[in-house]
Amino acid sequence: MTSTTPLLATEDVTVSYSGKEALHATSLSFERGSVTALIGPSGCGKSTFLRSLNLMNREIPGCRIGGSILYHGKDVNTRGVDTYQLRKQIGMVFQQPNPFRKSIRENIAFAPKRHGLSGKANLDALVEESLRAAALWDEVKDKLDQSAYALSGGQQQRLCIARTLAMHPDVVLMDEPCSALDPIATYSIEETIRDMAKRGICVVIVTHNMEQAARVSDRTAFFLLGEMVEFGPTPELFSRPKDKRLDDYLTGRFG
Ligand code: ADP
Ligand code: MG
């Protein structure tokens, strides 16, 4: 790998469900410490593309991923790849917060313990570090052994982010992580996303909220009808869209 190799890149990634193409030949690259927003009308293939980045689509019966997914310059869209290991390094946060039915502490510590981390001091340190990184520590430090289900929706989503960060991923995929949340909870998650990027994590986020894309992302990719239509620095893409279809989308003529 050379210094110009992107952390993560796709080359002609095509995804189909039961033989029906949902995403056509998409090539994009993602850098360390950057946030990329995936935007476009509903059903255009954003989630499909996002889920292909850590091969999550493979769990869907009938789904086929073609093309290359280069992680650290190496194609992981191959039969032999260890998806368990890959998803540790390329974590994912979903639209609906999905904490485990366990304590706040165990939500963070569960997977690292299964991966071999032991010792109370180590686990306590990881729990604190992860909750701090997700801006949740101050709110939960006195009730770590309470159920995660007692938290608010926004707190549960930050817990899910903390749980992902506990694996020390270098990519975090987020599929509309704020769409079930109120504006204050949304703001707090956006801050966390920027912090993650500052610490070198590569974030790829699907959002239907254009203001959110403008606030959090460095680069944006616009999808339409199963195709990636335009990709570029976010301010440019929003102020000077090159493709008429993106212009129409941004000015609300469809979508
Ligand atoms: P978006 O996230 O942009 O709303 P999706 O990636 O969810 O779009 O969907 C793209 C296309 O793939 C749609 O036509 C959708 O119906 C289809 N699709 C998505 N998930 C599945 C699935 N699990 N099984 C079959 N078709 C799917
Ligand atoms: Mg989606």
C-alpha cells in the first residue's frame, strides 16, 4: 500500500437482489479522517451501497455484490474474507438505535470481551473512553449498571456509537442515524461525528437531511435510481451542482 492508497474505495460495485439490479457500477473512495455523506431520494440505493462497504449485504438471501471493495488497498469482496474481523474494523450504526438488552456497561464491554479483552481495569477504561468519545459519559457515569433500555432514544443511539467505537474501527458506516431523533439529540450526534473524523476515523453517513449533509460532511455523493450521479466536496456540490438532476433535487423539484 502506498501513501496515496485511499483507506476504503469501491470499483464498479454493482449490487442486485434476486437478480434485480439495485445499484449500478459505483466507484467512490473514502479517506481517513473524513466524513462523506450519501444523499438522494428514497429507494435510490444509498443503504445498499453503504451495506456493501462492510459486506453486510451478504447476509441478505439473494443479494449479490459485484466489483471490488478495496480496504487498505486490498479487495475484500472475495469469498475467503473474514467478515467478522472486517466488521470490527468497518463498524456500522443503524437508523433505529439497537442497544443490547444489557446494562450500559455491558453494551460496550460485551464484544471486546468476546474478542479477548479481560481485566476489570482494562474494561473500565475502555467503557469510559468509548462513552466519552460518543459524548455520553457525563450522562451515564453514575448508572453504568442500569439497563440501556432506560436511556432516551438519543442516548441509546450515542451508546450504539460508543459500542462501535469500542472496537477501535477505522471506518464507521451510519445509515440515517439521526432520523428517529429530535434536533438536540441530532446536534449531539453531529458533534460526535466531527470528533470521530478529527481522531482519524473515516465516516460514511446516509442522510436525507440536506442541512445535515452540509453541516457534517467534507464530501457528498448524490445517488439517483441506483446510480451514483455526482461526487465532490460538499460546499461545491451544494452551491454549484454539475448535474441537472442534482440541481433539481436540491431545489426540491423532485425527491
Ligand atoms: P435507499 O437507502 O436509497 O432508500 P435502498 O438501498 O434501501 O435505497 O434500496 C435500493 C433498491 O433496492 C430499492 O429498489 C429497494 O427496493 C431494493 N432493496 C433494498 N433492500 C432490499 C432487500 N433486502 N431485498 C430486496 N430488495 C431490496
Ligand atoms: Mg436507506
